Amino acid sequence: MAVRGLSPIKSRADAQGSSMALLLLVLAGLFLAVNAVALMLVRPALGLRPLVYLSVWAVCAAAGHRWLEHRLPGRDPLLFPIGMFLSGWGLLVIGRLIPTFAERQALWLAVSAVALMLAAGFAHGVQWLRRYRYLILVFGLSVLAATILLGRNPSGMIGAPALWLGAGALFVQPAEALKILLVAFSASYLAEQYSVLSVEEVKSGRMFSPRVAGPVLLMWGLSVIILVWQRDLGTAGLFFIVFLLLVYIATGFLWILAGGALLGVMAVFAAYHLFTVVELRVDIWLNPWAEADGRAYQIVQSLQAFAAGGVFGQGIGQGSPAYVPVAHSDFIFAAVGEEWGLLGVIVVVVALAVLSLRGLRAALRFPPRSFRSLLAAGLSLLLAVQSLMIMGGVLKLLPLTGVTLPFFSYGGSSLLASFVALGLLIRLSAGED
Amino acid sequence: MPATRALSHLAAGLLIAFTLVALSALYWAVVGPNTILRRSDNPRLVEAEASIVRGQIVDRSGVLLAVSERDANRRFPRRVYPHPETSPVTGYASQRYGVGGAEAAYNAILRGDTLPKDIWGELTNTLLHQPQHGSDIRLTLDMGVQETLAGALAGQAGAAVVLAVPSGAVLGLASAPTFDANTLDADWERLRADPGRPFFNRALQGSYQPGGAVQTPLLAAGLLDGQPLETEIAGATMPVNTAGAALTCALRLPELALTLREAYGFACPEPFRQLALDLGPRSVQAAFDMFHFGQPPSLAGFEFQAVSGTDTLEITDDNLEEMALGQGDMVVTPLEMAVMAAAIVNDGNAPQPYLLVETRAPGAAHWEPVQQVRPTTPYATAATARQLQDLMRSAVARGAAINAARPGLDIGGHAALAFSGESTQAWFVGFATLPGLRGVAVAVVLENSRDPGLAADIGGQALAAAHRALTGGE
């Protein structure tokens, strides 16, 4: 037990973890440096910009590492390096695709790193999430309502999904913050309500009681509202899936998953007939080739990017991922596929898988069904499910859902949310409140 | 501990899901290159095509006719034609509209598709994304001759071909109106809609009635038959009415009696109508067949552009007069007439026209000659050919082709008129001999022209230019 007020005494395991974290960060830095230099050679017009991105990244990595070493020596040493690795790689890809966007992204990376340090470093942060859960829920829902009423799209395009709030040069996507708020609320609600749930209650047939099934239906309703008013298939699906999985963890009832899946399929079926956006996504998922020049252009270009990358990739700056519309955002994984090939793709998949599984492992540090256990599981699932949805989408494994690839894609709100989630996970992985 | 079990189930589920993602990436990375990348809508194919650095096209003395220029501001090389007056020969290479002319005929060489594959080179090119480089080609074309032809035809509709004899090398080939390959993409729609049909290569594809130009093979038949050249024929300058048009001599002449030699010199139709009637359809047919009329020669590499073989002419008593006047179904191409002139100056043996001399692989210092066997085709006996040369010299000295004469040059030729419907064409077919070489041959046709003198003048300019080019001076 560390005594408050004294500097924590490092155990042997902590020291090993610390040097592992440092080693991983240095390896990530070397990978990024090699790619930054290669990018400058291939694209002389970029000047020294890649080195600037690299420097911002290095400062964030060094500061984050020192802060975490100081505050949380017992944390999982893999989480922070993996998050930094992916966000640094993403920054380089964005810098290669749209240099002006990368400058803004570098700024957001610095902001996100600070947010991560705050989320991970301050005691009571996690407890506040629990104590003020209803306040959080009200706040989250009012932000959602505000987006529905006042939402805009920074591109100014008529008909584009209006998922942003803001004015002037600063736009934020409230759904990104809402994801974390809803996971925190769900974790605390389930911890409170389900911890007393016993096997006998279930066997006695009270499993359909509003106390158990109610929140599932509520969450389903919320997802449907997001789908209907925002046409945001990705966020709606993500909320619902993560929540279902959390309920499954809290109860261990497989029928929750089965029932939830049924509700999800019903919603998608209805949406297919009601909303053109859903119809489009499903149609081009089933057969994109017939409409390769039209509605399926993006997914066809995405698959061609993976094919063009082959196993070894074209090399940074040497492929043509810009043919994929919004390659810097939702489709950034296709850019990785074209320029780093299958090898790069597997590295990203493995990194995200390790991040998710280590996050789930953090949940085991706490009593089952406890708030902190559920919060750790929920945040890990949030990152994992979002990654799987978009990676599966751009590979035509799943229908396309417009979500970002965590840490990697362009977008300040997305990066900030991923880093805050990671910060909380790092704190929980150290077994701290 | 159900919660722990649920967590481990979820962990396993996530692992499976991530593995599925990796497997589908594996699928597209391995299967994709041979399937979806081959789709014509893959923009990378267009990009690869656009980044090919095509070889240069140069004329016989190395003047640059087409070059792919690369600079830092452009992603793809830009095809530049320093001498757009060669467009009827060099053609065009456009990303949007494809290739034409020599750019199409030698496309594989210029793109580099014919180069031997070297595995190591391929590998480094692929790794470093080096664009494909094509070979340079040298054409038989002579910029001096080509400029002369293009300048002379400017503002006209017509065509001209100059051949070196005995090789058959195309020294000049012009078709007017034409296009500027440098501004092709911008002008395409206007050029396509242009009633002057600038993309139509009149020298190779144009089918013209030969009219009076048919008199040369007829005369050859007459010579074989022993017809007297110097006997006067009464009413030789009378016009001949056929199909509603009155055919006249190449020059307006009063009613005169002329010898056959003189009638040929002025391209008067009446004596040749009589000659054909004397000879009969079989002899006329034999003469036309000997001169390969109706079988236009093709230019190696441009075969697809050649006029599809018109049905072999069958001359009967019914159409004998019309054929003897070079009207009706009888059509020839300017290249065909140039080959005929080349056969005459080459003692009766027609050379095969050709354009491609040699190629140079990218980066190589030396040119590789294109191995070609080009046998000549006998059109006439040496004796007949020499008699025809002599008659053509007379036509330049004292006939309608007098404008072709150039001091100090031995030039023979035949200027004539032809009618096609409402319009008239002026022809000049001729040759010049060269010291140490056989000579050069030329054919000129001017659409909507009643001025064979102008055609002869253009022919004279072309022959003089070719003389300068091949003798290297004056």
C-alpha cells in the first residue's frame, strides 16, 4: 500500500513495466521517425512538416510517460504506448493525405494528451463519474438534444449529417463525449441495480422485470432516436452494442445478447425500409460492384486500396489512397492498407486487439459487477467495438457505419474522447479509484 | 463467477472479431490484385497509364517531333510536339482521347511494352514506383520536306506524299486541314465537329477519283501496244462529257490537234478515251492491274487506317470510257499515286512505303535499326518506265506540269484534273532524279481546285526540298 503523501515505492514488477513502456514508446518513435523521413523524401513539398508532427508527438509521449510514471507506477504498461503509437501513425497518415488537417490534428493531439494525463492522474475522477451519474446522464442527453436541434456540419454541405456543435473555427462532435458519459452512467447504474441480482431471481422468472430489461429497452430507444434524428448509424449501433455487452457482463445472461441482437436486427430491418441512408449502406455492402461508379464508389475505392497495398504496401506517400473519399477520417484504415500493406494492417489490428484485451483485463482487478470493473470493461468495449465496426466496414466485412478509427482517424473530438477513455482505463488498470 | 466468465467470453469474442478483420484484409491483399485491381474503374490504372514516359519521336536527322516532358509542377509527363505541322504523321497521344498516327502505330514501342523484361529492374522500379519508360523512335520523315508540304497546303484541303526512291522512305506526308496535337484535349470537340475533318488523314485514307491522272497507266498500255506517240490526233483538246460533267484538259486550250505525247502533257481526256477504245477492256484492265490501281498500298504500322480494299475493278465495254477517264467507281489514294511515281522513277519497280527507321531503348546510347525486308513490286518493264519518265519530263518542260520545274533539277511529272460530283480535284504526280540515288517521288492532290498548276508547283517545291534533304545542301 502506498502511503499518501509519500512518493510511491516502486515494486519490481512496476520497474519492469516502466522499462517496457519506455521501450515501446521508443520503438513507436523510431517507427514514426523512419516514416516521417521517408515521407519527406517522397514528398519534398511537405518540407519539414513531418518532423514538426513527430516533435509534437514526442513531447506528448515524453510528458505523458513521465506523468504516468510519477502518478501511476502500477498501471498496465502497454496501454499508453499503444494509444500514442496509433495516434502518431494516424497523424503521419493525415499529414501525408491533407497536410493542413495534420497541423490541426497535432494541436488536438497535444490537447488530448493533457486530457489523458488529467483523466489518469487525478484521484476521485472515476468516483465523480459514479456519484454524479444522473447529472451526467441529464447533461449527456441535453447535449444530444442540442445537437439534434442545433447540429451543423462543418463542411457546410446541405444534407450532410449534422453531428457537430459549434461556431467559427471550432466544432465539436458531442456524440464523442456522449459515448463516454453513457458508458460511465451505464456502468454505475448496472453496478447499483444488478449487483444484487441473484441466480434465484432469474430462475424464478423475474428476469423480465423492468429492473433488468428496462435499461436495455431504454438504451435501444435512445439508439433509435439517434438513428432517426441524426441518421448516425455508427453512433447508434455503437451505443447499443456496447451497452448490451455491458449488461451481459453484469448479468452473465446470454439471452440478453440474443434478445438485444433481435432488437438490433429489427431496428436495422425497419430502418432499411424507412431510411435511404441505411438502405444504401446495406445494399452496397451486399453488392458494391454493380454501383462502383455511383453509390458504392467509396467502398470499392477502399477495397481497391487494400488490394493495391498487397502484402508489403506501396510505401508511405507512394500509394494513391486519396482516391478513397474521406480517407483521412473514416477510411484511414484503407490508407494504411495501401501504403503499409497487409503487414501494416495486421500491426494496427493487433495493437487495437491488445489495447482492448488489456483494458478488459483491468476490469478483473475489481470485484465483479463493481462500478470500476464495469467502467473498465465498458471503456475497453467502446474502443474495441468502434474499431471493429469501422475496420470491418472498410473491408466490406460489415455494412459501413460512419465511425472513426480510434486514435487514428482525423477529428479532434474523436481523438480527445479516445484519449480520455484511455486515461480512465490507465487509471483503472493501476487499480486506483 | 459469472461476471468473470462473461468477461473471458467477451475477450474470446473480441479476439475472433479482430482475427476476422485481419483475415478479410488478407483476402483483399492477396486476391485483390488479380481481381478488383484489374477493373477498368481502378483509377490507379489510369494513373499508371498517365505516368508512362513515352519515348521521343525524331525525324531522320534527329529533329524532335514529340517528347514527354516532366517538371516538378506536374504529376504526369506532358506530351509536347515541337513541330505540330507533323501532326498528320506523328498523330497524338492523349490521356483522354487515346492515340493516333505514329503514336498509335508504334504505341507499344513508345510506351516501352516491347522492351525485354529484366526481373531486377522490374523489382526496383516497382519498389521505387518508377514510371515506365518507352523507347525513342526515328522516322523517315524529313522536317524540311514536311515543313514545305505543310506550308504549301496551308489554307487548302488536300494531301501530299513524298517518297525516297528506291527505299520507299516517307520523307513527307501532309494532310490539310489538320490539327495541332499540343492542344488536342482542348480542341477535340471542335475538331470532331469541323466539316474539314482534320483527323481524316487524306494522304493515307482519302479516296479520290484520279481523273486525268489515270492517263499514266493508260499510256503505259499504249506504249506496250506500240501506239505512236508523235502522230497528231484531231480534236484532241475537245472536252468529254461524262456523268453530267465536261472533262477538259488540265489547261484551257483552243481546239487543236495534239500528239499523244502532247495530250499526256496537257492531260487532255479525248485522246485517252480513244486510246482506251482502241486497246479494249482487257488491255486497259491489264494496265490498271499492273499498276495496282484499286489496291492502295498501306504504310507499315498504319494498316488499320488504310482504305479497305475497294472491290477489284472489272473493266467491261460498258464502263470502259468512264474508267479511261479516271471517273466513276475508280478511286485512288495520294499514297498510291506517290508509289506509282516511285515505280516509274525506279525503272518499273514500286517500293513499299515505310516510316519507322530505328528505335532506341530508354537510356541507351545507340539506335537499333528496325529489321525489315521490303521487296519491290514490279509495275512496268524498265523500258516502259523509262519511256514514261521521258514523257513526264516533257509534261514538265512543255505541258500543264510546267510549274513543277525547278532550275538545275531533273523533274518529270503529270498534272491533271479530276471530277467528283460537283467538285474538281487537281492532281500532280511526279519525280526528281538525284545524283547517286534513284530519286524522289511525289503525289499532290488539292480538293475543290481547278488549278493543276498549283498542284504542280507544290510538287516542285516538295521535290526541291527532298532534293536538298537527300543531297545535303544547296
